[in-house]
Amino acid sequence: QVQLVESGGGLVQAGGSLRLSCAASGRTISSYTMGWFRQAPGKEREFVASITWNSGSYADSVKGRFTISRDNAKNTVFLQMNSLKPDDTAVYFCAVRIATRGPYDYWGQGTQVSVSS
């Protein structure tokens, strides 16, 4: 069992930055793929970024603006979000995938990010 707790969300003006954190407990996550997803009102949840032990992947909509990273010593994953746009407004969730592929196994409760124009 893995517990994930997101933090760092808030209200920011367009062009601003936020840094989200996802703290894991219950199991060491250093060897697992971690992901960030988001869900805007009235829309389906969508992939934002993921990180394996050594590389990150990004949705086209955030590439060049967002950076995913991890601190294995703190069992924490981060999402640095720069040049934020109103379209980035959503609840952001982190998740962990135990297997090498397939669905994510555990999810956090989410943190709200709101970007004003």
C-alpha cells in the first residue's frame, strides 16, 4: 500500500509558476514510475507527465513549460510548472505504477491549480 499526498497548488496569474509536491509513504517509490495527471471541470482526467528512475515524459500541452523530478531520499516527486496558462486550471493528481507497464496503482487526493487570465 502506498499513500500519496499532493501539495503546492493555489491561485496564480497567467505566466506565473507553481511547484507541486507529491509525498509518498508506506513504500519506497524510488524504483517505480511516478505520474502527474490533471482533471479540469467537465473534462476527463489527462496525463501531464511521468518519470521513471532516470527519464521524464510529457504531454505535448505542457512540454517545455513543466518539469517533473524526484527526490528519492525524501520519497517525493515534484512538478515544476512555469508559464502557466488559464487552460492549465485543474485538479492535479499524482500516481504511482508498481509494475513496469499498465495502469497506475495508487493515487493521491489531488491539489487544485487555478490560473487567472
